[in-house]
Amino acid sequence: MRVEVVTPVPGGFPRHSHDEYVISANVDGWERVRLDGVCFEAGVEEVTVYNPGQVQSSVTETAGARPWSCVSVYVPVEDMLALTGGQPVEFVQPVLSAPDLRQRILAGAGGAPVDLDTILVDLLGRGVGGSRPAGPRPGDPRIAQVLRRLRDDLSAAVDMSEVATEVGLSREHLIRSFTRAVGCSPYAWHLQARLAYGRRLLREGAPIADAAAASGFADQAHFHKYFRAAYAITPGRFRASTSDKTR
């Protein structure tokens, strides 16, 4: 697990997802979040919780001169499973009023000793977690087939006309059905999955050029552009920060 101070590109975050659980507390200002098609607001007394793979975007604002920022705790799935004894968890309540918990999260970014496991236990104890169903549950099994197809190939952008033919739908029908079931278009979902894969490679120490190529980007410039838009940090800075933490 790790704790980071996050500042977005001006105005908020575009659609993105993470391959970890993310628990966040705003330092200044408020944000209007869209998470898997559902909207809510979070200020300076709330804590937000996101499951791995959930598609989110937000608009941020502050009343003063200081820019919006938050502190986020990133929890790898394997760490959550270790804590729960192998029981998968789905956080079903994405925002809760918890000023005390927020202060403990902010303290971690300030260098104070924080037991991150106790924060997770606290969240689970507040009833925001439950059993995670096995995989997505879209109404049309063809959408599940498309998701598997997209997950299986993160090395290049996918031709959605070909995918539509494979599952017996028109391209337009596939895009509409997928967007209703998942909360974003197939292109957006696959882009975020590729970015998450590239992010994992960077965390493991891969050179930026290798991570860009492996996750299907034409060159480092394209990877840099989309990575920064999704995670509000450049691939180089992200790789350097994770490298420093593993030394």
C-alpha cells in the first residue's frame, strides 16, 4: 500500500480507472464525481472509495486561491486479499461522511505514522464493503465476451468493427450496449486497461519506451499524453517515485 498527494490537471480528472483500490480524502475544495454512471459530491468531511477497474471522472473546485488536491491510499488487490483472508471485497458505498477517518488519511501524507491496515478495517467495519461478484454482470453475455476479448489483448488498440462481428452485433449496437452495461465506451474501457497495464510495468521497473510499446501506444509521446491525463502525473515521474519507494 502507498499514500500519495494527488493534484489533477486544471478542473478535474477525465475518465480513468485504477487497478487498485483507492481511498481518498480531499485536502482543499470539493469534487463532483461520476463513478460507473452514478454522480455524487465529496467535500472536506468525506472519504471516497473506489474499487479496482471502476471508471471515474470528476470536476474539482476550491473557494480560495489554493488548488484542489487530495490524499489517496492505493491498495493492491493482493494486499486486500491478505487482509481479508482471501475474501474478495466490493466497496458498495463510494462516499461516506467520516471526518475522523479523513484526518488519519491526511496524517499519512504529512509523514505521521499511520497503520493503513487499520484504515481498511475501519472502512470494512462501517459497512461499506461486501462480497465482490465474480466478474462483471452485464445483462447481455455478449458484453462479457467483449470484456474478455479486450482484457486478453492490451498490446494494441482493438478494431471494434472486428469485435462486433465476432459477437454478432453491429458496431453501433455493440458500442451502445457496452456503454449502458459498463458505464463507458469499449474504446475508453480498453484505453484505461492499457494504461493500467503500462502503469504496472512502470512500477515493476520497465523503461518507459518498453511500457509504451507493450501497452499498445505508437510512441512515448502518445503514452505520455494519455498517462498524464489519466493519472495526473507523467510516466517518468511515476516510474521515479515508485523506484524510490522500492529501494
